[in-house]
Amino acid sequence: MCAELAKFIPSEIRLKIAQSVVKEKGIRPLAREIGVNPKSVYKYKEGTANPGDEVMSKILAVAEQEDSIKLEEYLEELKSEFLEALELSFEPKQVLTGDSEEQKDVSEPKSPTAEEKKGVVQESTDRKPTEKSVDEKSTLRMEEVYNRIGVKKPFNRSKVEKIIGSFSESSRPNLNEIVELSGLSEEATEKYLEKLASEKIVNRDSQNTYRLSVEIERGD
């Protein structure tokens, strides 16, 4: 299975997996286990070389033994990227032809009359801003949260959802509590909290506790 899987893993994720295994095993022990020169493993660690299919299949076997959960995360990331690329490749594109029934009106626009100008000025004067800034009374759907912080991959979106979900257990949790409630690493938790804070979806107070500054509307 590892031999077949290795063929489909792109170089970026190959390096991530290889570097993770090197960190766990060490350069020389890993080199002995997969039957390559330690210099090659050092290059994987530094990101200056990528393992080939055969070596990658051996690294996958080691990774499965050492840290199967971490390996699953990388494979899930690979799956998410593949599905995202697949969706983009099948995204319908608008085709404009000269025979289309609805064609753009390319005639020269007419100059507005004095009455029309007056009406436009009056309308702009009477118009009140309707856009509401993100504050305590705002309500955002999860999809809006993802878009605001620029998270597109389903795997990463699930992390954001876990962090948001931790606030249902504690209204003002600190970092350690969010890590415990979400089940994420401290590094990942801090990363997404910073993104949420930059969009004023989450606020951190002087006591280093966090609170949601908006209401989150979850889907069914």
C-alpha cells in the first residue's frame, strides 16, 4: 500500500512527512532503517532534496509505525488539496458568443438630465450606511468566518470549528483551556486564534483569556 501511495504524494508533502520522521527517529537511525546514506536523510531534513518513490514508500512505513496519527493528518491534507483541485478543474466557465440572446449593450451611454442628476444627489444624501461592522451584536455564519480568515481547506476548517466550539464550553477560556477543549496543538491553536483576532471575531483581554466578539451561527 505504501509503495502505491508514494507515487501520488507531491514533493511538498513528501518533505513534511520525511522531516517529521527524521525528527522522531534521527538522521542515522532512519538512514539505516530505510537503507540510504545519512547524507540523503540530512538533505530531506534540510529540504534540499526529495525522496523518490521507493524511498518514500519506506518512509511511509516507518511513519505509520512511529506516529500513525501524524501521518493521517498529512494524508488528510493531501486528500483535501486533491479534492480542492478537482473542484476547481470542473468549475463551470461562462462562455460569451456573438449569437447569445443576451448581449451586452455597447451603445454609448446617455448623459443624465439635470432632473436625474438632482435625483441621484438626493438619493445619495438620504442613503444611510447599511454595512455593519463586526461587533458584539454581529452574527456570522461559519462559512463567513472561514472566508474572513482565509481558510479554504476542509481539514483546516475543521480546526477552526473546534476552536470556535471550545467557547461553548467556557465563555472566557485561556490558551491552555482552548488547546485542551479543541484537542489541537498549542501551535495550531495560537495560529488560528491570531487569525480570528485579526478579524475581531475573537478578542484577547489583559488576563490572556479569549472571548467571542460575535455570535456564530452554525449550520444544521
